[in-house]
Amino acid sequence: MNNKAEQQFAISSVVKETQVMTTNEEDAQLGVFEIDPLLEKFKDHFSYRTKKYIETKSMIEKYEGSLEEFAQGYLKFGFNREQDSIVYREWAPAAQEAQVIGDFNGWNGSNHKMERNEFGVWTIRIPDSGGSPSIPHNSRIKFRFKHGNGVWVDRIPAWIKFATVAPTQFGAPYDGVYWDPQSSERSEIFTPKHSHGSLDIQCTYCCRYIFKHPRPPKSVAPRIYETHIGMCGQEPRVSTYREFADNVLPRISENNYNTIQLMAIMEHSYYGSFGYHVTNFFAVSSRSGTPEDLKYLIDKAHGLGIRVLMDVVHSHASNNVTDGLNGFDVGQGTQDSYFHTGEKGSHKLWDSRLFNYGNWEVLRFLLSNLRWWLDEFMFDGFRFDGVTSMLYHHHGINMVFTGNYSEYFSEATDVDAVVYMMLANHLVHKLLPDATVVAEDVSGMPALCRPVYEGGVGFDYRLAMSIPDKWIDFLKNQRDIEWSMKDIVWSLTNRRYTEKCIAYAESHDQAIVGDKTISFLLMDKEMYSGMSDLKPASPLIDRGTSLHKMIHLITMALGGEGYLNFMGNEFGHPEWIDFPREGNDWSYDKCRRQWNLVDTDHLRYKHMNAFDRAMNLLDDRFHFLASAKQVVSSTSEEDKVSFVLSNMDFNLIRDSSVLCRVITVIPVIVFERGDLIFVFNFHPENTYNGYKVGCDLPGKYKVALDSDASEFGGQGRVGQDVDHFTTPEGIPGVPETNFNNRPNSFQVLSPARTCVVYYKVDETAEQPGEETVGSESTLSSISVQSEVDETTADTTLVLGEETEETTETGAMLALDDSNIDKNADFLSNEN
């Protein structure tokens, strides 16, 4: 090893804590205090973690050259080509002797012993033989070492880039595979063989895949399609990367998603873990193909303009010993291990191992893992799994986060893990400035999604994890008429306004066995017999399809700055997800996607799918997700209003000399996102004709999207070509005299269980033949455009007076009953 390489192993133990006080000037540079003054109380905590981040980064730069070089550990560790040789390095300080074994030496390592340096790094150089590598590409290989008890054990190399298991041996351990395809080798042969519901993969030599398409530019708002490759096919078996690329990607593109999130990419020996018990961090899951097949998938996505995020698992590791990273833990101290020791090193609920983020080699391993997936596979970013577990020593177990800031910044905070995530986010955005990095955190830690230079952790988005729980609570525990509009709005908008969220009504979590998809909660067993479009929908099916559309659109439009949907839920996939296991006789029946449902023309699934497509197109055209303007003007519930009910006797009303005043429950939500007006009527029966809607800008409005349109399975009650002209409200400049604090209003028809979106017509550029988003002739085009208004308010407003009830985590203004919809005019029949 040369001098520079020796220097790079100069520290291979726990990063030392150096007590260096920061100055007031350094504290003042943290922008998080200006954004949220409540954080000032925890200045010492922020000062400590920022100091530790700076010190760790400085040490890396001193000993490794730079953070970017440090994160190229895969060029030093594992198997690499160097000067007509294969060089293999492994960090295993607990080993007393070590060898490399595999097919190339008949699994006899006596002639391939490794040498140890003072930092616990074992090395061997294997010269080429006859001008060819001594270890053939795609041959099995392992690391054999003797530990303190004098026992020899075989392990898969920690930095292995591919691992496979014998397909005919049930429960067999994985083997490491030396993967180094050459461009001169012949094309791959990748043949799926179907046998008893499983997929056996035969893969011979492969050409290294060459990417053809550049990364798509970062979208102003991600519309994410969450997907699992293995279960993406219709047949009851494990599907492949190439099948997904050729068969599923076109569906995703057609539905106007701009991002996919790939689950279960890192190798995991237990299929039923959904990919979250990772055994080999640098290896792609071999169940679905080879590394080159995954590159083909990502390249094809890029060619369609779709960005690709990876669901990365750095919160824990599988406890498998034979084929997992845990096999390197043979009872040594934490400074010589990837994991903490004792109880601190195990997650008692997940039955997995927990990383020691203060260890130098753990930092090298995990940071290099991120760069590996970015550089080698052209991923566009990550969704970090299990961030809550990383943030706290208690891992969120038995914790109910109330929003009190002391829950986030205390001795319970794992500062080593926070510093690792700060380093990770800095690295990813340094390597790829347009990267998208999402945190799965249920705690709501402030500043998690603020830049590192401000004192934040550096994520771009967090998942709005409380939203799906709220929908499940409504669907399971409340009658429709009991749904609180205030509760819906609060659940969707209660987020930190300076930190972006990805909203979703349901993800893979909500469909796991023991639960159901939203569509199945709504329609249950009637989905088996009542989804034919050749007969009238039953009341249950009509309710289910209507609410399915409404729930997903209001979640998208009001819940965050991005949107996520899990594969198949866009068309109301029934039932649940259940991986093959002993309890279901190893069946794949519930571990697949039934695309035939949405492809069958006479089934109603096509209507929900078409609405999903139109939702995404709406954002594509009007960019409402990226707009900072989000104003809820009405959450009408129990109002004293005067209006015309469509199911009343209009003649009786006209003949009456007394104004008809009705006290009723009006479950309607009206809000603006960007310059669009959204009207949601959750009433199961009542249609409100001439319902008064407040808005900001005066002018002419038309329907942009209508869930009741016939192409979405609706009754077509809303006039698509109706022009809605605004009327000024109140005294200009005096908001309290306006209608719901909006200076203008117009009247609409709001049918029961529908959502309708209105856009403001640019009358100076209006052209004949304007169409509504989603109408059959315009699914891929629309003549009107709307620009994002960057000058609008920078927060969500629920119109009402600010009260002391506003929570610390909240970025929202509390609702005030005095501002509930003042729909007190006698409204005439719109048509």
C-alpha cells in the first residue's frame, strides 16, 4: 500500500469527542434560530452538534483528503482491479488470521492468506493469470477469518457488489459474487425460469451496462410512485428489473408521475422483510436480476423523464450472521465493530443490529454506500428509512411525540447519528446538487429539513406520516356524516411551514397484511362482484370510488409540497400485501399487482386510474404543489345558511314568501393552492346549488378538474363549459368585511361526494376550445397555463385569528369558529 493509502487508514476507531467551545459569532450563523425563535432555548444543543459535525468533517478532510474521497471507500475496500491484479481489502480488526476463498481456489484459502495492518485492515493482492483475472467474473467468493476463540468462520465480504443464493436449496445462505463485467464480453443472458411460483435466475457473463440518458432535471415538486420490483408483476412470482422497466415504467409515465421510489434494492436474504433487513449494502437484490439489469431500469426511467430515488436503509442492519454484515461481529468491542455492543446494539422491536455512527469505519462504509448508488447506478436521491430510530437513543419506541421541543433536543438525542445524517446530506448534495433526499421521521423533529449550513440536518423533504393514520381512523371508526372538516384540514396542514413534506394517503405501510388499502376499506368484499361498469354501481361502490378520488386529491393538494402513491393504489388495488411465508403456504398471490383489473375496460378501476392521471396532470400544468400560496377559506360544518338544496322542491321555495333558512351540516372544504380553487363536498347526499366560494383574484373561472366527470366514473353533474365570474366582496383593504376573508367570490354547483377544481382564465390570452384537465380529448394536453406565484404568502393559512392554541411544531394558525363559512345569501339555481 502506498503512503497516501496508509495515511487514509490512520484513523480506524471511534471518532474522538473534542471539547471545543464555539463562539457567539458561530452560533449567530445558524439560520434555524431566525426561522424558528423557539429553537433559541436549545442553542447549546445546536452548538454542540454543529461543533461535532464540523470537527468530524475536518478530521475526515485532514486524514482522507476530502469528504468526497472518504466516500469512495468502495475503490479501496472490497474487490478492485489494480495494476493487473485484483486487490481485496476488508476491515476486520477482531480477526487473528484471514483468507479469501471461492470457486477460483476450490474454497481452499491456504494459498490466499491476507495481511493485516495496524488499523485492522486485511489485504491481499492476487495477480492475473495468463492475462486474465485470477478470480473470474460472476464466480462465488467469501472472506474466511479466525477470531479470538480460535474458530474459523466464512462470511460474505462487507463491500461485496453482488450476492446470490442457490435457487434449488430452500433457506440456503447467500454467497458473495465477484462482479466485474467487461465491455468486451458478450451480451448478457438473463432467463427467468418459472417453477412453483418462484423465479430462478440464470445469469452468465454480462456486458457492463452503459447509460444512454442523462439525469432528468429536478422537478419543482416530486410526484413519487413508490414501488417494489419483486411484486410489480401480475404473475404470482418474483418479478425482474427488466420486466418492471418494460412493463410498469410506461404505466407510471402515462400517469404523469415524475419520480419513482424503488424499495428493496439493497440485498436482503429475507424476502418478507420488504427489503428493510439488509444483509449486503453494496449489492443489488439478486432475486430480480443483476446490477446491469438495475442500471437498465434506471436508464429507461431517465429516458422517460422520470427521476429515481432509492429507499436506503442505514438505520439498522439484518442480524443474519452467515450472510450479513452482522457476521463480522464476533464479540469484540464497539470500537472494532460496525455496531454498538450489548442492548445498545440491537433494536428490540425490529430484531436487527444498530450501527455505531461514531465509528470512523462505519462513517466510511455508510457514506461510501450512498456515493456508490449515486455514481455507479445514477440514482437521483434517497428516501432514508427509519430516521426516527436514528435520531433518538430510545428509537421512538413507546414514545408519543407531543410537539414539545424538549422531546427533540435532550440527552435522548443520538448526536452521533444526527452528525452522520448531516454529513450524508452534505455529501449527497455536494456530489449531486439536484439530489432529492427524503426523511421517514414520525417525530417531527424541527430543522430536520433545513440545510446543514443553517444548523439543520439537511433533508429536502420529510414524509407526512400522520396523514394516512388519520384517513384510517376516519374510515374505520367514524360514519361519513361524523367526519370533521376542521379535523381533516388540521391533519393535512399541521406541518412546519419552512420544511417541505411529502403527502400521501397510503403507502406500502398501510397495505401490509393485517391492514387494507383505502379502496378495500371503503368497498371490501363488494369489490369482488360490484366493480363492473356494465351495471349501475351499488351505493357502497359509488361511495367507495367517490371517496377514493376525494381522499387522494385533497391529500395531494393540501398535505404537502410533494405527493406519493404506492404501486397499484392509483386504481384502487384491492386486498392487502402478504409476502410468501409459512403462514400462507409460501404463496405469492397477495405479493403481486393485478394490472388486469385496470386494463379491463368494463371494470371501474379504470376510472380511479384516470383520475389519478388527471391529478398529476393538474399539477404538471399548474404547479400547485410547488406554490407557497395555500389558503383554506372555508371548513363549513354546522352553519346557518340560506341556499338551494338540489333535492328540495324548487317550486315550493319559489312560491314561499318567507326566505328558506336551513340549519344543516355542510361538510364542505374550500381552499386555494396557487391560483387554483378547490371545492370538496363530503356530504353523502346533499348537492349545493349556487354554493358561494371565496377567492383571491377577480375574473373568470372555469373547471380544471371534476371528480364527477363521466370519464372518472361520475355522474357528470357539473357543467364543464360554465363560466364563473367573480363578485367583489366587502370593503377593499378591509379583510374582515370580505367573504370568508377573501376579497372576491363566485358561485358553483357542488354535488355530493365530489371535488371540483377551478382555474382562473387568462382572458387576455384566452383561446377557443379550452378543455378541462382529464377530459378524454385532453389527457395529455391543456391549452391554459398557470405560473407559480413566488410572491405569494410563504405559509399555509387557515383563515382565522391566531390563538395561543398554536402548537410549537405548528406552522399553522388555529381555526376560529367565527370565520366558518358565512354562506348567508339566498343562492339561485346556477343552471
